[in-house]
Amino acid sequence: MDVIHTQNQLIQTLKGLTHIAFVPTMGNLHEGHIKLIQEASKVSRNIVVSIFINPLQFNSKEDFKNYPRTLKEDLSILKELDIPFVFAPSEEDILDSLETIEIKLPGIANDLCGKFRPGHFNGVATIVCKLFNLIQPDIAFFGKKDFQQLFLIKVLVKQLNYPIEIVGIDTVRDHDGLAKSSRNNLLSQEDRKKAPQLFEQLNAMKEKVIQKTSSFNEIEAHALSVLNTSGWSVDYLSIRSAQSLENPVHDENQIVILGAATLGSVRLIDNIEFCIQD
Ligand code: PAF
């Protein structure tokens, strides 16, 4: 396994390689990342996994500081998976000290998670563009747990004409439904027991949307109050069009319900995508 730490080294190593499959990560690898890698392995042997905890996408210094850093363990997982190339640059190598160029994302980037984490998706877009430019993959894999991120990356690739296929991979869950996330390890024992409540509420909301017994506002308000009463601090629980991420128009069939909520000091996100009628 080639572990590459600088962009120059990366460019030299990948020169002449074809059909590159790329899995971008911030490390602390779990089964969700492993699923992305397994899917990448099905389409190419030339897999690049990046590990970079991107400061540009954290809007709280504390959150950035507390983000789990487990490079040694991550590398041994990747070795086990027989990954040929790992790109783990330093901040100095991949970021410019000025970083004045910003990608203008569609308005939806300032809604949902973007509303509560201002600038987050601009930070994601910047690093993803840098990685795409350096690695020049043919195909890249992203988790559907970060539904809004995946949506915006598809827009980015389309509007900036990157010749890259973007593949969304289903969320991997623990036995109790909790979506796998690097943040789960930061939960206290008591909060870990409560954490599946977020997905439970998304499921309960889905049933009500399908049954059409209440308005979307009522469904959202009820789930929000259930979680708040149970000790969560909810940023949003929102029923949206899976196509546009906007509020569903009349008779919209493809729906996604997205949620973000904090337990203790750990912010979790999740979503559930479905059709009202098959
Ligand atoms: O989803 C993530 O882990 C990050 O947002 C990404 C895509 C690696 C960019 O830093």
C-alpha cells in the first residue's frame, strides 16, 4: 500500500493510471467507509482513499479539535482491505494559507445542515474540488447518510463539468438502527442507548407521510417535540423532495426526511428516503 502525504508525490504516483475509483474520507474509518471501499473495489483495482480532516468544513474550533484522529488504525484497516493508494496530506500541503477562492453553491447549501453550520458545505466543496483536481478519478463514492452533501456534490460535478461519476451508497446501521458515524464513539454510554431514537422518529414520520393523516408541519412538530422531551436538542427534522431538497410540491412522490440533532455535545445526522406510492 502506497501511503502518500504530498500532492507532488500523489501526482507522480497516479500518472498514467486509468479508471481510478476514489473514496474521500476524514478517517476514523468504520463499516460505512468500508462499504464505500467495497463498492469501489467492484469497479476498479485502482482505488484511492483520502484521509484528511478538513478544517474548512468545521464551523466550530471545538468540533474540529474533538474530531477523532486515528490515522494508524485507519491505515491498518486499509492495508487489510488491500487498498493500493492512500492520500493523507497535511494541512500545509493541501490548503493554501489564504484560501480566498470560494465555490458559490446553490441556495439549498444554506438550508438544513447549512443553516446550522454556516459555510460548512463551502468547506466541503473546496476540499472535494481540490481532491478531484489532484486525483482525477473516473468514479467517486459518497455515503447517503450525508444526503445534503451528496446532493451538493452532484450539483458541483454537473455545473463544473467534472467527468466523474458520483455514486451514493446506502447508510450502514448498527443493530439498533443508529447510522454508523465517526461521531458515535463520542457519545456517552447513556446517550448511545438513546441515539437510535433519531432514526426511530424518521421512520415514524415516514409512516405518517405515507398514511397522509397529518400535515407535514404537524408531523415535523410532533417528532421534534418527542426528541426534545427525550433530551435531544434538535436542529431540524424536515420532510423534503428527494429530487430538489426543497419543500415537496403537491403530489411529490420521492421524499427524503432529514434530521440533525444533538445528544450531549454530539451532533448526529440521519435521513430516510422513500416513495409515497410505489
Ligand atoms: O463526508 C466526509 O467525510 C467529508 O465531508 C469529505 C467528503 C471527505 C470532505 O472532507
